[in-house]
Amino acid sequence: KSCESDGPDLASNLICNGWAGILVEGHAARRAVLKQEFGHRRNLVIVSQLAMRETVGRVLEDATWNNLDLRDAEVDLLQITFGANDCEILRGIVESGFRPRFVRAIFWHPVP
């Protein structure tokens, strides 16, 4: 949700109030909204890579390494959108040792 909308959810409220983090979003339209809303933020990374159990740790490591504000800092928030394999991806995050203070998992399962 936008920072300007009425009653943003908890994760959006944290982001809007300056928490540093990584937003993993594969949906092009939603990613565009996130970039428009938060693209100016130096302590926030918007990642559009496909996350899989075997690669998610590396994706998150790269996101923090390539951002000087997040490198060697604690990540406040990880927001990740799942289309499938959600439990496997969460397992990959845990196995990688990546430990944000707050994880927001969004489950997106299209119905045919």
C-alpha cells in the first residue's frame, strides 16, 4: 500500500517510517508501483529476481552488498512475494543465515 493511503498495513507502515529493507517483487505492475513510491530511498532495495530455495540467499546477499546503506547493516524488513514454492523459499532464506528483523511474506496464487 502507498504511504499516502489510509491505514497502511504493518509492513507498509514500517517502510513508510524509514525502516531499511529489501522488497522482492516479481510482478511487473506492482514492482513499478514500488519503484515509483520508494525509488528515491537509499536504504531500500527493490529486487525483481526470481527467488528459488537454491538462490534466494545469494539474491539477498547481493541486494545488501550492492547497496552501501545496507552493506554490513542489519536489514529491518524483507518483503517477498511468492507465486509458488513458498515453504522451500522460506527454508532457503533460513538456511542462508539471512536474518531480517521482520519478514512479510505475500502469497500470490492465481486461480485459473
